[in-house]
Amino acid sequence: MIRIEQLHKSFDGVAVLKGISLEIGKGEILALIGRSGYGKSVLLKHVAGLMKPNRGRVVLDGHDMNLLRGKELRKLRNRLGFLFQSGALFDSMNIFDNVAFPLKEKTKLREKEIREKVLYELEQVGLIGSENKYPSQISGGMVRRASIARALVEEPEIMLIDEPTTGLDPVTGQTILSLIDSCHQRLRFTGIIVTHEVPRIFEIVDKVAMLQDGVILFQGTPKEIMQCEEPAVKTFIAGSMEWLRDIDGGPEAVVRTATRKPHTM
Ligand SMILES: Nc1ncnc2c1ncn2[C@@H]1O[C@H](COP(=O)(O)OP(=O)(O)OP(=O)(O)O)[C@@H](O)[C@H]1O
Ligand SMILES: [Mg+2]
């Protein structure tokens, strides 16, 4: 469903992506991990068609993004859902109108159908009762949940999610990850999640790719990355799990839970 082939991207002569290749099958979710500033968001923006590569290509469901223009590109973009780093909502619209926005803009659905769909999505993310509030009147976690509802209301086939839990406390972060997992089980979208939530993210993804110095240093299953002997991968995973030392049973206990997939494909 998503094929990235030999993608290269430089900014002002500085190479950020140096030949990235990845494949994600229909219905699969890939976690894209790696240190800050290594180009995870840049890679996601190429998949979204928001950035053009210097070399290489992104192929979505057989369509080469480089070759599409105008109406064709818009048609393909309509099949994508985004959840970007800040989870931005329109400040001047209440939660209901924020979630209804893509349906009003892009579909010919009637008012009543839009209302039903929006309320259904708001119920899925636990925001019924807050639909008349404005983004400034709700918490960061609620803004993130509303953004998820807005991204999912169009039932996208492909979801691109950039750091859905940044800035949230660990418990709220876990709620957001569980929510993404349950939405994925319901809608079966193909997805990429950029995240620093290692190893928690391993519980809800099928594949992991680690980006470093412009290349994919590792790709495989969550279980495989936990057993990977490549020093840079090992160091990154160990560093990500440092904070788990104080938890009952230590990192091993968390990893055991994290790599036990809760659902089968
Ligand atoms: N539009 C742009 N113009 C110039 N440079 C850019 C642009 N977008 C990103 N970069 C550069 O590309 C590099 C990778 O940025 P990117 O935002 O993809 O990192 P990241 O891996 O997502 O980091 P983080 O985990 O902090 O979000 C950075 O050095 C950044 O400054
Ligand atoms: Mg980023």
C-alpha cells in the first residue's frame, strides 16, 4: 500500500534522507523511530505528498506521487488522514465543527449524515459532552483525541501520525496509543506512526523502522528489534528504556508485555 523507493532529500545542500526504502502492506502499521532531527517528520511529509524528493519516489496503492498532478493528486490525498505533531485544530471552531470540517469540505453528505458521523467519532474518542467547547477550553489530551476524530471521520485508508503523544503525561499518552490501536482494529487503515514511545509502541504496530543519519538502520518486527545486535540500534533501544528501570520487573517485564500483540491480522 505504501512503497518508498530510494528517497533522497537535502535542504540547502545538507542531506537529510539518503536513500530511504520501505514497504508497508495493506492494513499494517509501521512505527518510525529514531533520534530527534534525523528526518522522521520529513519522511512522513513525503508520504503525505507535502514535500517533493530530490530523488526517489513514494508509491501509494500503485500511484507514483511524483507523477500525479491536480485532480488526481487531490483524489489520492483524500484517501489519507494526517495527525501532525501539534495535533492542530482550528481555534475559531468548536470541537464538533472541527471534526465536521473535512466532511463539509470534501463530501456532499447532508447535514444529518455529517452530524451522525461526527457524533459517532466523538463517542469513539470519548468526547461526547465536549462538542461545543473550543480548543482553548479543553486539555492537551482532549485536543489530541479531537484531532484523531477529525482524521478518522473520513475513514482514511492510510493514516500518517506524527508523535501523537508528545507533551502528554504517560497515562494520557497510553490512552492515546490505545485509542489509535482500537481505531486501527475498527478501520484497518495502513499507517505510519512517528514516535518516541519505545517500547510501548511495539504493542500496537506490525513493523518498526529506525532512521539514523539519513538511512534506515533497521527494519523488522518489534520482536526482531528487541533482539537486534547492531550496536546503534541496541544503544537507542536501551536509551529509550532507561526510564523503565524503576518500574516493577524492570524493562524486561515491559518488553514482554509490549511485544505481545493484542490482535491478529
Ligand atoms: N522545510 C525545511 N527546510 C529546511 N530544513 C528542514 C525543513 N524541514 C526539516 N528540515 C531539517 O531536516 C532535518 C530533519 O527534521 P525533522 O523535522 O524531519 O526531524 P525529526 O526526526 O522529525 O525530529 P523530531 O523527533 O524532533 O520531531 C532537521 O535538520 C531540520 O532542520
Ligand atoms: Mg518530527
